[in-house]
Amino acid sequence: MDYEEAKAWLCGERSMTNIIPQDPFETWVVRTAQADAAMTQQAYWIVRAHDDGLVFHHGGKGDG
């Protein structure tokens, strides 16, 4: 996950809804919520690392 994607997760613009298999359907909502929570947590740490100066944001794909 890069910085821009992380920001999108934190803004609520991303979800794993279309990626998590629906079978078994009874647990699909819970599994999706768990995956979204994990991705949001990862996004938080990526943005936090950037804000703390531990890593640096590069302008676009392929530039480092």
C-alpha cells in the first residue's frame, strides 16, 4: 500500500467488499469488516510513518 492509497483508506474511499468471497454468505459481512479494519490500521501506520518523517512520499509510481 502506498501513501495515496493509505490516505484513501483513511478517508473511507476504499473497501474490501468486492474482494472478499461471499461464500459462506452468513459470515461475509463480518469478514469484510475485519479486512477493512486491518487495511485501515495498515493505512494509519503508513500515513503516520510519513508524518513522522520515517519514510518519504514520492510523487508517483516508479520514482523511487
